[in-house]
Amino acid sequence: MGDNDSKINALKNIGTKVSDLRQSNPKVFYGGLAVVMILVLFLLMGGDTSQAPQVKATLKVGETYRLVNPNGGEVLLVAVPGQFSSAEYNEEDSQNICLVDSNTRVVLQEETFVNYINYVKVQPSDGPCKGKSGWTSKVNLKK
């Protein structure tokens, strides 16, 4: 029982010192608290993702799919996978191929993996981009 009392007293002393630090030097107290929180978040977010299950949708080159932007709006096709030139479409930008309307039918031509993102090369079957080929994120491709 004496051992528990000493632990309780030690915790009370630590609590008192922390409270005194908060009152006497709040910048150090809150700075230290921020560092501790960042370390906790870093440890929680880190980890070995190689053991995580990978969900792979089976796509077949030559099959028809639809392009749908999960955020709404049109889908930008670009010349090189992983190198989106800008957030806004500009016809004069050599990286931009075409802006495809949502739900446009496309034929899958190729698939690749760049910078942790899956990309697909597609060719629209209808609309103003018909016949042009370009790359977009795989998340835009729907059956």
C-alpha cells in the first residue's frame, strides 16, 4: 500500500508542476502540449501499410466504361499520367487533352500506377472529345 501512496504523490507533484508551468509560462506549456499532440498524431498515422488489404477492380483494356468525377463536374484528360497541369482547363496548355462531360462513355486503352495513384488512359466514344485519348485518375472510371 505504501508503494501506491508514493505513486499517487508523484502524480500529484507532476500535476502541480504542470499547472504551475501553465500559469508561469503559458508559451512553453502550450508549445510542449502541441509537440506531444503532433507526436501522438504522427504515431497514429504512421504504420506499415504494406500489410493493408489491396482492393483491385478488374479492368479490361478495350472495354467500355463511363467517366464520372466523384466530386461532380467534368473530367480532365491529360497527356501524361500524374502530371496535371492546372486546376482550371486551358486549351493552350499542352498537358490538357480535353474536358470530358460526366457519364461520357470511354474505351479503356491502358492502365498505370504513378506516385501511389492508379491512372487510366481512355478514349471517349461520344461527345466533343470523341476520338481523343488522354489520362485520368482511375477513380473517375465507372462500369
